Amino acid sequence: MLRALASVLGLVLGLAAAPVLAQSDRVAQEWDKWLKAQGNPPGALVFLIGDSLLLGQDSGFDPDLAVPIASLSKGITGLCAQALVDEGLMAWDDPLNRWIEGGGTITLAQLVTHTSGLWPDETQGAMAQWRGDTTRRWQQVTANALDRDRQGGRPGSYRYNNENYAILGLVIEEVAGEWYDKACASRVLEPLGITTARLSPEYGGYGPWGGWQMSVRDYARLMRGGFATMDPRDTPSASLGGGAFYGLGMLFRTGRDTANHWHFDALCFDDAGLGAFAVNWAGKYTVVAAYGACVDGKAMARLDAALARAVFAD
């Protein structure tokens, strides 16, 4: 079902860039080769240096038309929650029971970093049943998660669970006093000039953890404006080991002055699959791709490595 991959790319931050035209050509070639290896599903890719678009590749998907972005939705939720913290309306160390009755002592920081101890992830079995139904499921997911007699996770230990972001979506509604998607559109999307984002008619019931759709070009704007300019060490994060961390719906590595942010996603059903990849390297290079296929972790890692080679070959 919905999955995230912690990139194994050992990229050195701040490597010198190759000539612009050569980079664009290489990115396009590596993308085409990777799609071919997956059986040529439809896809779209954009490549930015700074705010400048170097490549917008239509491989069956128009890069300016909205596509489901599955767990890349968590990046929107994380930035939205951070905006509410910045407004002084909530704090990362708030216990959940300040905002949700029966929430207990789980903190908002633990939710956004998947260190709440909530487990198992009961959305994984339910999402197939909710597909095609736009009923907002995050209140139901929250109730089910918090009503468990016993949690299978350990508080303070990272364990990726969609329930954390479902609950965070409900908190956003309580704090902002409006629907989750409206609160996040005004705080995150509209200020970045993002116009194609909305809850998906197919997967919108997954809302805060996986329900958004937008164009890959607009998600590149989100990566550039929302993540590339931030120091993730200033926000809640959880260590995954090997120098990788998770925070605000993104994985990241830090260097002395810059950070790499990235996330993969996948929605996999018996009759359909889709995925996406978003990355910003060193605060400068942004690639976002979407494709109509469910691929495994090894294929995700190959895409990551191929695009990094294309950008940093020289």
C-alpha cells in the first residue's frame, strides 16, 4: 500500500554542477531508461536549478496537470503544522490531549516524526476499501488508533505509520478552526503560487497522509519554496541511522551549510499502482517525478541513483 523509502544515496552535499544543458539531457535520458525498465508506464518529470525550470518531461503525464502524490502529501501536512507553530497557535511539545480528547501524552513532535509509538498502521488494510470515496477518514483513523488497548510501537523510536499524519491532520483542523485542506492551502500552497493542488477524487479520503493531487511542476515549487530554504535541524526530526533523518513529512541529510530533502511514495492495489519521487539536493537542484506504476524499493533506489548521477556526473 502506501510506502516510503529512506534513500540510500550517499550523495556528497555541494558538489560542483555540470553544464546546464548537459545536465538536462542526462536527466531526460536517465528518466527515459528508468521508465523503460519499469515497462514504460506513463510519467512526468521536472528538473529545476534554483527557481529556473531546466526540464519538463511529458512521458504520458503532462507535468502541468494534477496527478495523485500519495505520501508526498505528508510534506504538505508537515509544512502546514509548522506554519501553525510559527503563528503561535500550537507548539511541537504540546501533548495531544490538549487538542483531542483522549489523546494522551503523545506530543505533536512525535506525530510529525513517526516516533509516537502508535502501531500497527491500520490504514494499510483499509485504504483499498476507501479508494474512490472522498469521505474524510482522518477522524476515523484517529479514533481507531487512540482507542487501541495496547500500542505495538515504542514511544521515541521511529516507525513510519500513516496514522501519525491522520491525527496531525485532525489537530490542524482543531487548531486552525477550518477543514484541513483549506487550512493548508492558505498557509502552504497559495503563498508558493501552487494552483493545481486539491484532495484527489480517487484518494482524497486519505487526506493528510496520502490524499493530495497536484502537478509535478507545482510539487517542485513546494520542494523549492517549502524545503530547500529551510534548515531541518530547526524543526522536529527523528534519526533513521546512517546520517538520514525524518521530519515534516520528508527525509533529509544535512551538511555544513545545506541539506538534501527527499521522499518516495507508492500506492499499490491489485488493479492499479502509482508512485512519485521528490528530491532537492543542496538547496539548489530539484527533481520531481510521477509515474503510473507500483515499483519496489530497489527500483526506487535505482531512480534515485540514476538522477543523482545525471545531475552530478561532472
